[in-house]
Amino acid sequence: MLSAAFAGVLAVARTHVCYWAGRWDGQARFPKAVSLRYRSPRLDKCAAMCRSMSRMEPKRTRSSSLTDRQAMAIAIKEARAGVRQDQSPFGCAIVKGRRLVASAHNTVWQTRDSTAHAEMNAIRKVCRVLGTIDLSGCVLYTTCEPCPMCYSAAHWARIPKVVFGARIRDAQAAGFNELVIPASKMRRFSGDGIELVPEFMHDECRQLFRSWAERGNGKTC
Ligand SMILES: [Zn+2]
């Protein structure tokens, strides 16, 4: 009786190890890995659930190749996470060689730091991760057109390409205290040649302002 119970515990432990190992490399190994000896209807049900969860999960992992839409989706997800924490609705993801290096959302209210815009936070993270201030191989995806401060930070970091969703005027219309100097004007003034891709997934990014407004915390920055 005792050994049967022990075998059951072992099977469950093994199930979890196999499931999480499968998740780690994007495959579901669970069904093959569970010994037939310890199978039970309950474990089979669990295995079926694991298989279905594995199918539901996106194939992308942190190290896989990202499309522009996937990279922007990460930025949007960051912004939503920020909104849930009562932060302003801005998110950013920085990619190198089509792989995500870091992402961040605006934390101005959380950190009481007026410079903690999503792009600034993401650039700081990437510099830490890569151990350099030269981000010349990176692409910055941001849910809103970078303000002059963030554009300048991208310039200093030598980021060659910026993809953005909403416009500064969209943020201004939502009540944010924007410096209404478009990125295209910054580019023209500076002559730095940063490639700009405007209004990418524009509607999804503008929707963030509506989600933020619905929470009604009224904090703009
Ligand atoms: Zn900014």
C-alpha cells in the first residue's frame, strides 16, 4: 500500500518535471515520458490537458525570431501591464537580430521619476543586459511615438530604427502633457538618420489610451 502511494508520488513528480521540461524547449514530452506502469485515468486526463496547453501556447520563446508584429505585441503587453499597475499606458520592446533583449513600461508614477518613460526604461535595461551603451544593432518598438527625450536617448544609444504605434498627438488628446515635437522633426533637426516606422499597429496602440482612461486614475505625465 505504502509502496503504491510512493509510486504515485513519484509519478506525479515526474509528470511535473517532464511537463515543465517540455514547456522549456517548446515541446510537450509529457505523454511519452510518463511510465505506463504508473498511469491512471487521472494522470491521463492531466496529460491531455498538458498537450492541449502546449498547443495553445505560442511557439515563440524568449530566444526565437520575432516579426515586427510580435515585437510590437510585446510592447503592447508591457503597456497593459503598466495600466494594471496604474501607470501610464506606454510600453516598449527592444529587439536585436530579431530576438527580444528587453521590454518595459512607463513607471513614472511608480518610481516618482519623470524620465521613467517606457523607452528610457527599456534602453536602460538593454544596456545592462548587453553590457554596452552602443545599441546600434537594435530596433526599438514603442506603443507611442517617442517624445523628444526618448528620441534623444535612442540617438545617444545609436539605435538605428524606431517603430511606433500611436502618435504624440494621440497621447496629447488623451490628456498627456506632451511636448508636441514629432519624431520626424527630431530626425530632421538632428540629421541622425534614425529610420522611423510610424503608426505601426496604430489602432491597437491607440486602444491603450482608452483602456487606461476606463480605469479613471487620471494620472497623466
Ligand atoms: Zn518619452
